[in-house]
Amino acid sequence: MAEQIPDFDPAAIEALLTVIRDGVWFWHADTGYVYRCPGWYTMLGYDPHSLENTVFTWEKVIHPDDYQRVMEHFEQYVKGEIAAYSIEYRCMTKTDKPLWIKDTAIIIDRTADGNVSRMIGAHQNIDAYKRLSDISSREKHSLEDIIEARTLELSQLNKQLEEHVRKSEYYAMTDFLTSLSNRYSFEQKLSNEIARSHRFQQPLSLMVLDLDNFKSINDKYGHPKGDEVLVAVGDVLAQNIRQIDIAARWGGDEFAMLLPNTPLQQAVEVAEKLRLAIKSKLEQLQLTSSASFGVVELLQGESQTDFVRRADMALYQSKNDGRNKVSAGH
């Protein structure tokens, strides 16, 4: 009689994954849930299960210079354009140091319409191998004297350049008055979030808001008072968003907020909370003004232009209904 193989309970499987050094992961696309074994966290310097179980966690640790290449490879695989998913790239550890990994995965289930339902893979630490390969590919010893002589000078120049680049990027992407994202920066992030929403089949909501009768504030009290109001509204938005949300000054007295992984009803509740907070803040400034909101959720296959247009239409509906309201677009 054949020997019977014993069943493994969940605790045994978890114990097995604990001793595996590679970062095994499971993605349930229909729920958005991602399981990562303890070895994945340890490899990147985190305590086991200390990060969110979503695809955002993976995206955030990918080195910025490798991100686009990884996403293109991922999309080619899930669309069936390539036969296998296997790619080498850098992940950022908890101490913000790059670590080379090899990422391999396979789709184990699809929905009836062909979308990915479940996927399993592993991140393998290949950092030592990559570094040794890099060293052996260069004539290291012949360059050491030159590098040592220039290290101090180059280090100082790099620090100055990094600071200049950091300031330039900040001013190019930030609204000078409110310190929120400016319109140029917001539209870039909007494009990325729309692509991410379509890629991972996750909800994405957009809200736009406009201050009611803002022109009368400038006319009555002057532009310095108007600027004070804009700064106050920007503070309210900044203090009431999650880390993954994006708030921006869209232009003039109009603001916008992007809410990843957020369905319409939840976004409407956030907008209502912000409406009340803004009204309260303006009352503290002894003003009777308010804000009107338009909220929409991204539709399947919808373009960026249509997404923004529907949000504007919802905002106009709030204005037409008497202002100081939240309207949801459909």
C-alpha cells in the first residue's frame, strides 16, 4: 500500500515559510491582498509582517530608476506578451540602501474574462553576486589611486549638486503658496495612478473643490487675506490625507485630491469631512465662505481627460445646487 502523505495545517506552512530565505509572495488580485513570507521582510531589513499587505508596499520598495522597467515587464507578462516573468532589479531596504533581487513569478489563476486572479512568486537576494560581477567587470586596481585622490573633491561636489537638484525638483513640483503639489506635478501623479488602477484593478477616486465666492473675499479684504484663506485650506487638506493620497492646488482657488485604492462612497465621505473642516477653518478667520466638491471614481478603461472632466461636472453640479455641497459623478 502506498505511503500516505500527511496534510500540512496553516501553522506548519507559516513555519516553513519562516525558514525560507527567499521572499515568497502571493497576490490575490480580486481582493488586492498580498501575502509576503517573513523571509521577504528580513531580506529588506523589516520586522516580519510590518508593512501593508498591498501591491503599494512592493511598488514603494522598487528603486526609482528600475520602476518603469519592472512595470513594463510585469504588464507584458500578465497580458501574455511574454512567456515568463523573471527580472532582476533593485529594492530599497529599510535603511534606504539598494539591494539587488531576482523576481520570478507565475500566474496560477485567471478570471473568466482573462484578468489575473492569483499570482505567486519569490524575491531572491542576488546582491552579493551582482556586486562581485560588477567589480570583476572593471579594472578595479588600476582605478583605485585615481578614485582615492578624487573622493573628497567629488563627494563635496556631489553634495552640492544633490542639494541643488533637490531644491529645483521641489520648486518645480510644489505650489509656492500652499506647499501642496502644483498642477504640473499633480497631472503627472494622476497619470501614474490611473495606470496603476487599471493595472492592478483597484479603485481610484478624484475630488476637485472650489471655494465659494472667493472673489468677494479678495474684493472686500484684499489679496493678502485671499492668500491667507488659500494657505488655510491647503493646511486642512494636508492634515486630513493618508500617506498614499495626493493633494494639489489645481489653480486659483481650486484644489484637487487623488485617493488611490478608494471607492466612490468612501471618497464622498472624505469630501464631506473636508467640507465641514474647511467651513470651520474659514469661520475661525471670521469668514462665512465655504467650499463645493465634485467626486468621481475612475471607470474601467477611462482616459485621464474624461476622468477630470467628470469631476469638474460634479463640481459644477454642487455650484448649481447652491454651493457648500458634495456631489458625486457617475
